[in-house]
Amino acid sequence: MKTWILTAYDEEAKHIINLLDLKLLKEMPNVLFYWNDDVVLAQAWIGKIQATIWTTTLLSEFWAKKLINIWIAGNLRGQEIKIWDVFLVNKVIQHDVYMPFNWSHLYYLKDAINLSTHCDIPTGSLNFWYYENWVCVTWDQFIDDKDKSLQLQKKYWADIAEMEAFAVAAVAREFWILENTYIIKSVSDGADSDALDAHEDNLDFAMNNSLTIFKKVLEMD
């Protein structure tokens, strides 16, 4: 297999399944695997635990040249970012971990993970804004509180927030595939009191914009 893809919701997975004509490979209690000759997709649902389990499973069982994580995220930047804008994330931070010790070996928990992946797309060709070299924070909570989103933005200079990216990047680091790991996030909500309704209303449209970037990444060697 050349490419592993990890996603969460039906609304996200169905677009890729249809685009690449993927067939159901295996069904487990909390994950569905789809595949063709070049790609395996795991629809792994939500959260760092799910993302860790199934990224590890993918990279343990099959060789991959490229790992793509494609999901949605909440906006931490207010009016600077619009719903349906798309990010190719280059830094992820796990911000819900508290360890008071300064031991150097805890870097894997505390330090940001940097990704060097890049996708050269002329922004004039898109009907949305596409960003690279921005910061994504990951934790096991859905953010629907403006005060929390402002705190995250100020503390980490973060731009978007979600629940899986750090786990995917951490596993990719252990399997020496971080340099070929692409984390694509489209904004579905403002991480505020309206986030839940906005998230549900915008899932489909946000995923369509992500697919534009996804297709370019898939074509890259």
C-alpha cells in the first residue's frame, strides 16, 4: 500500500470512499477499514485514543509511503479565519497533559511535534483560504467556549483546535514516517457557544474543501 488515510466521521469518510472507489475491507466494533490497491482508509471515530489505536494498527500491519489525517477543526483566531478554510498543519501540541516534572525524557508528551510537509497550491485557484505553517492544538474535549479558545490561542499561539492530530503525529514519529505525514484540517466551527450547531451544519461543506487539498497531496510523490 502506498497511502494510509485516517478520518473520523461518516460525513468525512464517504467523500474519500466515493472519490477513490474504496471497498469495505474489515469492520470492527469502533472502526471501519476501506481499501483499493493503493490506499487504505480507517474511519476511526473521535478522540486521541481512537486515533492512536488505529494509526498504530495501520502502520504496524502494512507498509505505507504516506500517511494522511483528514478531519475538521475549530477556529481559534476569530475573524482572521473563516468557516471552510483549510489548513495543512505544520505544528501540533497536546495541551491537556499536566506533568509537573521537567525530566527530559517527557519531551514526547510536552513538546510540540513539527511536520515539514508542504503542498504547493496557487491560492488564486481556490474558492477558500488555504494555510500552511500554522499551529493545531489537540485535546480530548470539544471546544464550545470562547474563553477557552482565547486561552489556547494566547498560550500556544494556536490557530485551530481538534481531538486527534497530536496522536496521529506521535505515532507517525515512532514509525519514522513523520516527514511523509500530512494533517489536513478544514474549519467547521468557531470553537464558541455556537460550535455544536455550526460543526454539524458545516461538516459536509468543510470536507469538500479539504478534498481539494487532499487530492493534491495524494498525487504527490
